[in-house]
Amino acid sequence: MIVFDLQCRLHGHRFEGWFGSSADFEAQQARGLVACPHCGTSEVEKALMAPNVARKGNQDGPTPGKTLPVARSASLPPEAQQALAMLAQVQAEALKHSRWVGGDFAEQSRAIHYGERADEPIHGQATPEEARSLLDEGIAVMPLLVPVAPPDELN
Ligand SMILES: [Zn+2]
């Protein structure tokens, strides 16, 4: 197996793709079988090696290639499906008044915790390492049970 950093031509979304070989990738790409997981386009090419991208601003978004835990819902018992749907609803309700801060989550949580800015509910993205160090500092964070799409991807 070989892993490529790929990029869609339409939006520049980056993601990883696993292929049997380089030729395998080219064959699948030529047949339009390689699609961007963010927008679905098959206008996909190998990404150039990433320069160090600034972490601020509009670069926030799901880490490309990062996987989310998923289950095929049809294979879950109905009670579990119901419970998960309810959780999703409760979470959505709880986050209604919370502000999406994307990848700035750790930074903003610290700012609030240390009184550098007004307290408000926020949610966003953190790596497991960031979450752990926030907890180490006594800043209460918890994982969301249902993945939340960044607002700018919901259109
Ligand atoms: Zn895309």
C-alpha cells in the first residue's frame, strides 16, 4: 500500500488516499474513481508537498485525512439508533448558543479560562494532545459525541 496526499482542483481540499501502487492511483484517477471526501469532485490530483501552513485564519477545518468513528446504522439495534439520534439532537440543542471556533479551540479555551476574554460557550476542534493538555491545566473540555461539521461546510 502507498499513501498519497491528494488535493481536489475545485476547492483545494486536501486528503489522503491509499492505493496499491502509483499506477493504481493513476488508473483510478483516470477513471474518475478518486473523489474528494469533502466535496465529492473527482477532479483530484496529487498535492504538492505542504509548506508549513499558518494555523490561523481560514485554514481551520477538519484535519485532512483524519478519520471519524462511524458505524453502519442499519447494523445497529433500533434502540441504539434511537439513542444515538437523540444524542445528536441533544448535542445540537446544547450547541445552539455555542460559538464554533474551529481549530482555535485550545487557544480560545485558554483565553477564557485565564480571564483574557469574556466567558462564552465555544466548541471547535482539538487534537487529542491539545485536549489532554487543556485538561492538565484544569480546563474542562469534553469530546462531542457526534461529529460537528464546521459551519462553512454546511452549505
Ligand atoms: Zn474538494
